[in-house]
Amino acid sequence: RPATATLSNAMDVGDPSNLARLEALLGAPAAELGARMEAHAVTDEETLREIRVIAGQTGTVLDPHTAVAMRVARGLPEDVDAIVAATAHPAKFPEVMRRAFGRAIALPPALADVAVAPKLSERIPAEYAALKALLER
């Protein structure tokens, strides 16, 4: 189905590519996964609120994807364990940070250095041997 735009753009997919991974991991077709998993929705306003709440409580600024996960995790029953792993820096989402705090978040030096570094790429054949040879250089 068509995707709906949200503050968590990596989650804005109508046909997620990781669905095949879940099917393989759980050994069931997508149509049967609903009986073994559950999904939760978080609005953009809830995402922004979670970013602000966590920053106020801990001093940690979350990216919008992690804020969605935290909002869901904090809403689970107390007897349910949850692990939330952040994979993005909030500075990658300057517009979201402006909406949450009225300002952008500074890039950490290591990320700022990468952002201005020249992009290096090399075409290789779609073969394991070619990738292995490139990695071994």
C-alpha cells in the first residue's frame, strides 16, 4: 500500500523490504505473522513529545525512529521486557529537531568530518570474489 509520510522517514514504507527477513526468521508467510507479532502506531506529535520527554528526563536527545520505539516500549505492560536500540544520530533530522526544540542539533565532530569528506565509490562485479578482493586491499 502507499506509504504515509511521518517524521520517522525510514519507517515510511508501504511494502517493507525487511518483511522477507521476518518471514524467514519466524518461518511463516506474512499473512500469518500477525498472530505472532503486534504493531503499534505513534503519531508525529507523540514522537515529538517523546523526544522532549526523554531529553528532559535524561539529557539524551533521541532521533525520531528511536523516539517511536521508546514511546511504544514505555507503553507496554510492566511485565513485558523491551530493548530499544538507537541507530541514528538526531542531528540527521534537523527539521524534526527544530520542531521538537526550536533549533537544530549540532553534529558531533566525527559525523561532521564525514559529512564534508569526499564520497569515494568503486564499481565492482556483483560477485563474492570481487567484494572479498576489495575488502582485502
